[in-house]
Amino acid sequence: MNKEHIDDYMTENPETLDAEDPIAFALNKMHVFGIRHIPILNQDQSIYGLISVKDIIAHIGNYFSEQILNLPPQHGRSALDRPEGG
């Protein structure tokens, strides 16, 4: 394990977004490229942060919290057939 390097596993030339791009751009890139994380760049193209699909879902959940909490139950919908997680 000491002989392995990060660059052996990292994504070269990843898809990126600018800090001023709309969240919709992130969702679109995640869907089109099948990715869950996107580096966010500053105006000087240095790394500013990282956005994940989990971040976006949390934002949407907070924005529409009242509507989500007031959704009626859906009859005929069953629980997952397997536990969630990795």
C-alpha cells in the first residue's frame, strides 16, 4: 500500500463547474456523466470546493421541506428489498 499513489486512482481531467454556476448545471453533469461529485473552481481556476449529489438533495429537501413532509402516503409502495448503504 505504501507503493501505491493517489494518481493511480484519481480521475484525470474531471468535469468541473465554476462557483457561480447554477445548481441545475451540477445536476445535469452528474446525470450525463454518471458522477456523484464535482470539483468547484474559482475565477482563477483554483479549487474552491466540491459539490456532491448528497449536498444537492439536502438543499432541495431544505428548500421544499414543508411540501416533502406533507406528502400523502403512497399505497402499494413497498420498502426496499435490501438495506441501504455501501
